[in-house]
Amino acid sequence: MLKLYGLSNCDRCRRTRRRLEAEGHSVEMLDLRRLADQGGLEEALQHFLAHVEWSTLLNRRSTTWRGLDDAERSDLDQTRAMALIKAHPSLIQRPILDTGTRVLVGKAADDWSA
């Protein structure tokens, strides 16, 4: 089963899920905000970081990112970026597809090759 991480109200995430299911894949959708509320975001982030760089996970084009002050956005390293992401799960580039062997981050629905 594929795991698709995103936000329940994200159009790109919903399109990706529909596309994968139309191709016959079983998809478990995991909402990043709900995961954060339930205490599972830390574990998910560690799993993602085993496959991709922290800078790939950070969505610098999001409304949330633009709403941060300059001090929060400057001099980022992995530790500071992960603290920001934990405080604001919507900063995660989405969708994230976990195939079990690969983690694909932020691609459009048409670009997935699961």
C-alpha cells in the first residue's frame, strides 16, 4: 500500500490520490496536520529525511512561509527547518508519496511513477 502525505484540503494531494487509485494502487492518505496533532509528525519527518534532504521538504513558496518573519526564515539548517515544520506542518512540500522503498516529494499528479 502506498502512503500519501499531504493536507486534506489540498487540491494537488486529492488529484494525486485519485490518479494513483485510478491506476489501481491502494493509497492511504495521511493528513500532515492531523499527524502533528496526534504526535506522529516527528517519526514521519525522520523517515522522510532518510530519503530526501531537509531542503526538499520545506515549501518556500507557501503562504505559511511568506507569513513568517525574516528572522525565522534566515540562516536555516536542518534543525531549525524541522522546528519550523513541526510548528507549521503546512510548510511541508506536498504531496509526499511513500512507496515503501522511495519517498517522492512535491510532484504534480502527472509526474508520479509509483
